[in-house]
Amino acid sequence: METALSEQSPVPLIVLSPARDPVEAINSILRRAGHPTHCTWIPALRDLADALTQINPELLICASGSNDELQTTIQLRNQIAPTVPVIVLAAHIVDEARIGAALALGARDVVSLANSERLQAVMQRELRAVRLERAFNSTLKSAHEARRQLEAVLRRSNDAIVQVQEGIVVDANPAWLELFGLEGDLVGQPVMDLFEESTHAALRGALAACLQGRWSDHTLKANALLADGTSLPVEIVLALGEHDGEPCVRLVVPSKQRDERKLAEELAHVVGSDATTGFLHRRELIQALTARLASPAAGGMRCIAVVKLDKFAGVERNVGLLASEEVIAEFAKLVKATLYPKEIVGRFGGVRFLVLLERGNEHDVETWGQQLTARVHKQIMRVKDKAVTVTCTVGLSVVPPGQATLEPIIADALDSCRKGSARGGNQTVRADRADADTRVQSYDKVWVKHIKAALMENRFRLVQQPVASLQGEDPHMFDVLVRMLDPQGKEVLPSEFMAAAERNDLLKNIDRWVVGASLSFAAQRKPGCLFVRLSKETVKDATFLDWLDNHIRSSRAEPRRLCFQVTEEIAASYLTQVKHLAGALRQRGFRFALEAFGSGRDSEGLLEGVQLDFVKIDGALIQGLAGDPQLQQRVRALVERATKRLIQTIGERVENANTMAVLWQVGVQYIQGYFVNEPEQVVLRAER
């Protein structure tokens, strides 16, 4: 092992020190011992996060002057590069007490320049240990992947396969060349040249994650660029492989096996779909909407959107009646790219389209409309050698909970769209529900009675949604949601009763039920962390902390297992109360988070002003992330600011592998959403 160490390339080290002298001294001592090094000097702790991410060091030398600085350094190391050993460099000869204190904080040892022989021995020991661990882990992963890949290749001999190293194609099978319509050899070409630019961010993230063993059989959606200049949507399976003794990433486009049932389904879809857009015809659209609305939403809310191309007569005059259908087809692609797989869309007539959105909340729906109008406005279409730009207007009408009648909802959305068009178009308009006040009051009378009865009879239930790590082990973290049971034991979704609870000052009571049940669950099951929402009523409630103290004692739960969360909007509106609440909760050992983070006017100010352990990136930002480079930069900046403050980041409402890949690339640490798991599993029914 000693021979191997001396023969390898320079050892990458990071030396965290306010002065440069220790860097030169360590470099000199190790070189004299036959260990060439590449020392990176980091003079300030604020630069350490970027260095750990970019350099991937084998050792971190910390010349800190206090235990507090050492503790902060190790916390940052644990967050970004937990396998890198930390060695403390002391100014003078160290004693057993100093070594013991450093070991207790997580350091591997304490050395000094005064004893160069011990410094060499300790560093050689830690280098040997970290390399053995990495080699062992790599061997296990390689063996597992080799077997899995061999089996996959034997099963998929007709699949299109390409192998990639450092972004360059090193091998492609005939099926890949045939799929892309290529002749000749692809070796040496950048793999990104084979795909549309909108796919690049997700593909880069997936390649990097796969190369580090953090991509597990997820299917990536991409638009392949064919030899004839057209594009083809494909689904790619990524796997870690080996080529000429070096690690590579294997991209596989599985060959499609069709059975008679699938062919029948596809034929029925073609018959019921518009030839230009591929969307449902009006009759089939109404049937699909009626069937979907007959069953309750799995979570969140529903909304009908009418989308209309603005001033399309001018487009027809510009490019011609027949060629204008190409504009409609391109527009339909833009609309489809913004939708989730299970959402319904159809051509309602002419240049009007109808969409059923199923999103988390009303803010998500309005953000979808704004992002769609912005995307359409900046898109340049090429039709008959002409550059064509169009705009659209979106009319929104929220589907009320319970049994909804489709006709008035569509009528409201159409009316909203007309209003937007009359104002010049290129905007999103939500239906004015002022005329529904009497219906709301009648609706509230019913639900207030049910909510109060459910609270008295303990007819609420917790469900969990797992929070997954993008960096390794399962953190055993869960987002806590609530369901109500009706007198017959049937589950009632929060979208049906929460609005009435908020309008009638009942959220505080529901909050306390959820907190009490979560404490009981934490005491019984001991999860890593439960994320528990608090409403603005609880934030303003001066008695909540005293109530919480009593329930901590009675439940015997460990506070560190709960993380209370409020929305960024609540934090901005009630900043004084939130700062006080966050501080008081963290003093008691709880953790604190902001959700729906990043869409407010002063997100960075909240990072500085509120004591936080986590921020959850707003699902409205996550929705369009995979295909929007500007949005990716915005999220990356939020993540970097949070990381510098040792605040962990979670991506909300992640719906597909492409979004997960982009989040991994921009540095988000955890994700939650239907791609991870649907929040339907009952975890506990509290008995109090």
C-alpha cells in the first residue's frame, strides 16, 4: 500500500487556514516523504463548500483556532463530502485532551508541524483508509452493476445502446445508429449533439448521478435529433458500465414491444384525436373530463384552463391557411410540454384548447398559466421560411371540491379567457368568483359542522409522503399530511375541507391535532424527521408554545424528530412572529423549515433573518425546471445561498426523472413528490 501511495498521482488536499504558511509546510513535508500533493488553500470557511464540491479531496486539513470553528467545518463536511477525513493542524505540540476534544467533534486526529514524523504517519494512515474504503465501495458497485448490465444486455439485444465517457461517445451499437438514421461511426462525438438543447440539463445531471452510482433505473425522457433534422421523443435507461477498463455510462433506448391490446388502445386514441395536435377531439375530451371528475383528486386541487391563440387571423394571412396548421401543431407541443402525464388536454374548437390541471394549490395553477404564456411569447416558429411568433391567453376556473358540474366550470374558464383576450391577450385570467359568495357560505355551513364533529370524535388521520435523498442513504424523512374521515369512515381529502376551515378559524384546531398525532408517531416509530405544517393562525397564536411543551412531556417524543414548517408567504407576512417561533422551537430541539420557498420578493432576506434547518424549493418553480435554463440558474442560486448558511434544500412536487436529474445537478439534497411516492399510505391514527 505504501508503494501504491507513492506511485499515484498527486494527492488532492484542502487546507483550511487563515495563513498560507501551513499549506507550504504540509506540501514540503509530504513531498520529502515521497508523497506528491496538490494542496488547495482555502483561507475562509465561506469558500469551503465550493471547494469540497469541485475538488473531491482525499483529506481536509483544518488549521482552526477554536472548537466552534472546527465544529462548523465538520458540519459542512458532513453535509457535502461525509467520507473525507478531517485532520486538525495545531500550532504547537498537542496533548491528549486536545486530541480527545477534536475526535469528539468528528475529526480523525490532531497533528502539528513541530512533529513532522507523526504528521506523515497520520496522513498516510488516513489516506490509506479513505482509499481502501473508496476502492471497496467501487468494487462492490462495479460487481453489482456488471452483473445487472450483462443480464440487461442479454434481455435487450435489440435495444439501441451507446456508451459515454466524460460526455463523449466511445461506442454505439447498430440499433442506435439505425434509430438515429446515422451512417458511419459516432465515436468521438459529444453525446449532447445527439439531443435537443432543452434536454441537455436533465441529461447532464443524469450522467453525473449515474457515474457516481446515484441513479437507480429511472427512465429519462429526451428529444433525439435525427439525421434528417427532425426530432424524436425517446425514453432512455441509464446504467453504469465499463469500457476499455474505464467507467462509462451506458444509454439504452429499449426497443418497443407492442401487443394487440396496446395497438387497439393506440388506434382508439388516434380515432379520437385531432390530426394536427394529437389532442382529444371535443366529444372525447368532454367524456374524459366527466369520467375524471367523477372521482376525487388524489391530492391538491383541480382547475379547468381554456387556452386560446391570440389574433390568429393575422397568422393565417401571414403564412396562409394551410400552413397555419403548422403553427397550431407547434403551439400544441409547447402546451403538452408543460403538462403532467395524467392531465387531460383537448382541442375545444378552432384555436381554443381545454386542459384539466391537477396541481398542488392555486399558486401552482396560476404559475403554470404565467409560464405557458411567457414560453409561447418568446418561441420563434419557422413556417414556410418565415419566422412566426404568437401569443396566447389562458382562462382559469377552479374545480370546486366534491361532486362538480362540468358545464359551469368550463363556462367560467371561457369567460375568463374572453376577458383576457379583450384586454389585449398574452395573459392569464382567473375566474371571478365573487358571484359565488352565497354558494361558499352554504358550503361552509356544512363543512364547519363536519370539521367540528371530526375534531370532537378524533376522526382525522395522518398520511406520509417520503422525502428521498439525492446524495445517498435513505434519510427516513417524511412530509406529514392530514385526512378527515366522514362518519362512515370514508377518507376526505384536505382540498374539500381546508378552505372552509381557514375561512372559519378552525385551522389552529386542526394544526394542534396534527402536531399531537405527529409527536405520538415520532415517539412510537422514531423516524429521522417529520415535516409538520403550521398555519398562519398557529404562527400568531401566543399560547401554542405552552401547549406544545405540555404535549412534549406527555408524548415523550424527541423534539429533533420533528421539523415545523411554514410557507414563505406566511414568513414574509408575519416575519416578527415567525422569527420568534423559529427561535423558540429550535431552542426546544425542534427543527424549522420554510416551504414554497423561492417565489417571494425577498427569499434571500428570509435565509438571513430566520433560523432555518431546511428550505423547500417551491413546487411552482420545480414544474418548469427541466426545460428552462433561466429557471435552473435561479434555483441554483437559491441552493448555493442556502448551502453557505448550512441550510439543507428539498425540491417539492417532483414529478419525473428529468426534473430529479436537474435538481441533482444544481445541488438540491432531497426531493419529495409523486415521483418519489404518493402520499396515500396511512402511518398512524393518533389516540388521544
